[in-house]
Amino acid sequence: MKTSLRSKLEEAVHVAATRVKNLVESHPDYFPMYTEGGKWKHGGEAWTNWCEGFLGGQLWLLYQHTGSSYWREKAEHYSRLIEDRKADDSVHDLGFLFLPTWRRWYEETGEQERQDVVIEAGRTLAGRFQEPGGYLCSFLGPESLFIDIMMNVGIIFYAARETDDDELWNVALRHSLTSRRFLVRGDGSTAHEGIFDTDTGQFLRQSTRQGWRGDSCWARGQAWALFGFSSVYSYTGQRRFLRTARQCADYYIEKTPGNGVPPNDWDEPNPGQPYESSAAAIAAAGMLRLARLVGDTAAAEGYRGYALRILDTLTEPEFLATESAEWEGVLKHGIYHPDKGLGVDESTMWGDYFFLHALIEALHSDREKDRG
């Protein structure tokens, strides 16, 4: 990595740390999802309750990056605040809540009571499994399968592996195969949602809630897929999931402008907003993970190089909120839900989390290469 880029990434981590510290001190025990006019505290609609793990996750990342007791204390505190969600069977997002927080806490301490929380959350999520269709249903209902769940199914694989539970493992594997079959298209693009007949399990159609059309490709869903399938490969070692992750990554690269930042949906004509920065942040983190897993030096360098291209763009003033002291988020130009008008051209908590995740991963892997 060039020294100039390394400096940009280090400065972006500093910006993120400053903004996260301001958030937890200005609005203690508050879990925002997206900004309005750059402000975290507002009364905007949530749509669904899925983001509480991203603030605690940033705190854990900052602790692991710096070793500071301040970040450790805050990380533990914000993790405790969401512990009761381990039994929340109304959402499909428990991986988003507990993998960035309680699993990191367990990895730091080795304390069984920390791991028990993650395992219970994995078992709770597995309760959403729809036997006829072989998938975990979204929060919208038993007929609905979201590509987002590929980012959450890892908590079931984790719980199954740690407890030697073959039934749990089978739930996670079947969900991943169903998602691969019905949500990933032949060209590597993805659908946001699949609709099934709940009685027979028959697949009916592709749909979307946040993209342009059911047959289009929503950029954040594509990023969830490339990251999620690579994670499933890391658990299972089954190369079909690696191939799918690579297909999704290659589609992202092919369709996205040279700066690495897509619109909300590649197929939407004349989109109102040119950027969906949270999708780019997720894709950068996912491609860095894919580079570690792919097992081919040239391909690994390609995915890593593309991730660094994204981060080079996102650390520019157009995206990194450095020039406005009043802007409380880190990464500008994110989009939550365009049809509902929620978090459009704003900062998002998941965008900031995956941006920090990718920044720190890139810096640490660069240091490891230097040592090697």
C-alpha cells in the first residue's frame, strides 16, 4: 500500500473514533440507524430493529485497534445493553447484533458466558427456518426470504460448530443453498427478496423492498451477498459458496463506476442519488475477506486492490465527513430506504461500521505484509 493511501486510511480511523466518541458521550445509550441532515438524534422511522450491534461493533473495533481501556469499557457497556435481544424471534438480523459485539467479547476473554449469548442468539435465529422452502424467513413474514440474511446466517453456523449441533448446521446450510439457488442469478447479480408458497415451499418470484424492481440489482444486497457467501465458505469449506461469492464480487466490479461506489440500484435509470456509500463500504470489507480466502494470488490481489480503490474514494472529502463539524456521521452519501424516504444521502450506522471494519482490516493486513 502506498504511504499516501495508508495515511488517508489512518486519518479516516481517527475521524471515525472522534465521531463515535462524540455519539456515545452526547447521546449515551442511544442506538441510531441513520442521520437526518447529518444528525443522529431524530424521530425518523426505523422500519425494522436491526442496527444495535453496529455501534457496539465500532467500539470493539476501536478497542482492538488501539488497546485503549476507554473503548473497551464502552464496548462492554453497549454490548450489555443489547443482551436481551438474544431471544428476539421477530427479526432476521441477530447476526448483525451479536457477531460484531458478543462474539468479539468472547474472543477477547474466552469466557463461556459471553459465548453462551452468541449461541442462544444463533438458536433463536434458527427458529425462523421454514421447512417447506428450506430458508430463514425475513421479518416481513414466513413467505419472504431476504439476501440480507446471508450476513446473519453465520451466527447459526457458529452456534452449530461450537456446540456440535448437526441440526443447527443443516438449517444454516439449507438456507445458504436456497438463497444461492433462488436469489443469485446466472450473471452473479442478486435479488433482494424471494417470495415462496408457505404451504408447499415452492418458489414464486423475485421481489425487492429497497431496490428499483424485483428483477433489478440492489447494490447493498449485492454487497451483502459477496460478503455473506464468502463467510459461509469460511465456515463450510464448500467451494460452491466461494464461487458464488466471487460471482457476486465480479458483478459488483463490472457494474460499478471506476471510483468503486455504486448507485442504490445499478438498473435504475437516472437515479436521484448517484452514490450508495454504505454498499461500497460493505463491498470493501467483503472483498478484503474474499482476498484472504480465495487461495489464488492473482485473484486475491485483484480483490484487495479493488477494496483499496473503494477506500481511497471513501476517504476523500466528498464522502468522509471531515469538512463539516456539524455532520455527526462518518461516511456521507449512504442510503437506507429510498421508497420510504429514510436515510437518503445520509450517514448510516452500518455504513460507518463496515467502513471502519474495512479501514482497520486494510491497515492490519498491510502491516502483516510488511512484516512478511
